[in-house]
Amino acid sequence: MDIFEHKYISQSKAATLLGMTEKDLCRISRESGYGHKERVGMHEEYFFTIEELRNLCELTTQTVN
């Protein structure tokens, strides 16, 4: 039996990988529904799976015709 383990990437690393600010990433995440929030210390932070990052990348690079 295969065991599937989700690997999550923090919003700071995800923002760097996508070439955007954390603020923009959080806004896009809220609007698209990708990622999930967790409480980290005194603030909340988004975490993303690799698949969610791929989808966000496609979403943010779509051109308007």
C-alpha cells in the first residue's frame, strides 16, 4: 500500500517561488481558494501543496485576450 504524504510550503517560500510578494500571494489565495491557513505564533500564515502552487502559477500567468 502506498502512503501519500502531503508536503506543505510556507507562504514566504511560495511567494519567492512564484516571484510575488507575500501580500499578493495571500490576496490571490483568498480569491482562488488555494492554500490553507494555520496559526503560527501570533499570526496566521498560508501553506500550499505543490499542486496548489502549480495551479496558482497557471492562474497568475494566464493572459487576457
